[in-house]
Amino acid sequence: MLIARFSDGIIDIIMGILCDRTNSKYGKFRPWILWTAIPLGDNLIDVVHYSKFQSNRKVVYAYATYLLFFLIYTANNIPYAP
């Protein structure tokens, strides 16, 4: 979990830079919110979904979906606070 939180801090900075450099007809931040809305919802289902793996694979599944969720969550929510 420490690795997940540490990587989230780095990804926040990178996402802020990406949002600032985005130029589209919809603005800087709206495309990120729109592009990541459906993947965020889909990944949230994966995070809370019960997997039928063996116990050691459940841990790997939980960490992988948790890390992916916070990556997409960052891409969706950093643009809300410019």
C-alpha cells in the first residue's frame, strides 16, 4: 500500500502537467473528465467485484485493480481543481 500511495503522489504531479498542456475545443480540463468517466466507473466495479481466484491471486488482483483505479481516479479528478 505504501507503493500505491507513493506512486499516486508522483502521478498527481504528472497529471497536473498533462492537464495544463492539453488544448482542445472543449478547454484544458473537460476532455480529461469526459475521457475518464466510463473507465473510472468500469474500474470501480472491478475493484469491488468478488473474484473467484485462489487467495494469493486475490491479493494480486486487489493490488492491480486498486492501482489502476487510483490512476484513472487521478486522471478524472485532478482537472476538477485547476
